[in-house]
Amino acid sequence: MSLLEVKGIKKVYKARFGGTSVEALKNVSFTVEEGEYVAIMGESGSGKTTLLNILAALDKPTEGSVILDGRDFGAIKDKEAARFRRDNLGYVFQEFNLLDTFSLEDNIYLPLVLAGRSPYEMKYKLAEIAGNLGIEKLLKKYPYEVSGGQKQRAAVARALITNPSIILADEPTGALDSKSSDELLSLFTGVNKMGQTILMVTHSAKAASTASRVLFIKDGVVFHQIYKGELTNQQMYQKISDTLTLLAQGGDR
């Protein structure tokens, strides 16, 4: 059984006062295997953000289902949703979403504090993750004292510290310079090689070229997908670029 199963997702936003409804997602279906690294791409308005919100259990589909590790999102009660997200999902955002009044250490600890974990467990987990991500010497600093790339490393550490089933990344390189972007993508590749499942929404062909599979969303459906296989990052980049050109021209699969 796949780790993540997305089945026939449809999302319709009904306009207020009897206006025209908007169908953001029409019939989206795909699966993600445990340990896979998947990127989702598409033009603005294609439904990527809507899909990510549904996968993050922040929104509910009009039709269809999302099943993570055998758990149907539709069966999760509203009062349980926050705990479910905290225990099963890790998030990496474009704008980092770090609290400036907390040190990097305390920002990373936050999901475990909310879960009521012991100080010993928190320190043990942080020591291992900080070492892997190379941020041991930054932990006492505050977000405004470090670079964008360092902030994003802290955000990745926060996402990893709960041992999530899957990491959801929303344009994780969008606020970074090219050097920091390369470092983050290398970090994602390393984390994935250690077995972490990652699903990333991105506009960047370069970012997507590091994934093992790329899904393309167009007009609310999965238009096409590319498997990396034995391709190099450069070869994958070219295939992605060709597909994006086809999308922009309104071509078929």
C-alpha cells in the first residue's frame, strides 16, 4: 500500500451571493510511495496551492479522498486535526514561518513542546538533527540574526523533529538566493536518501529536477508526470522545461 493515496480529488469554491462557482481541482489522483521525493508543478491558478492545503489537512475536498499511511483525512474530526498534522506532517514554507521572539532552538522545539514531549527527548532529537543539518552553532541565535538559508535549515529541522510520515514543502527555495537554494536542495536530497518522504510544490524547474518524480497540474487535473530514473539533474531539468513549454502552449500530453 502506498504511503499517500489521493483519489479523485475535486474542489469547488462557491461564490457568495449566488455568483459563479470556481472548480479549482477537477479529478486529481496519484500516489506517493514511502521514501519517495515528489515535486508538483503547474502555472499559477492550476490548483497547486489548493491541492497542498488539502494534503496538509487545512482544507477539505468537495469530493474524493486523501489517505496517509492508512488514515483517511475525511475521518479526522476537526478537534483532532491539529494533533494529526503535528504528529504526521512536517512543513517547510517559502517564508520560513519562524517566530522572531524565539531562538532557532526554541522554534525547532515548538512542535514537541505542543505535543508535551519531555525536555530530555527534545534535546536528544535536536542534537541528532542539528548535526545532520549543520546548524549546531546557530541554535542560540534568533531568526533576524541569521541568513535566509540558515533560517530555512532551521525550518527543515522543525519539520523533521517529529519524525513525520511526509514533509510538505511549499516553494521552499522561493525566498532564497541561488547559493542558499542549492544548499537547501542538496539538503532535501540528503534527507530523502535517509528515507524521508517529501512532497514539494514549486515553480522552479531547478528545484523540481532534484526530485525522483514530477507531477504537472493543469486546469485542476494531473496533466503529465516524469520519472527521474537514471537521469542526471541537468537531463531532468531539460525534460521539465520541455513539459512546461508544452503546458504554456496548451499542448497535449
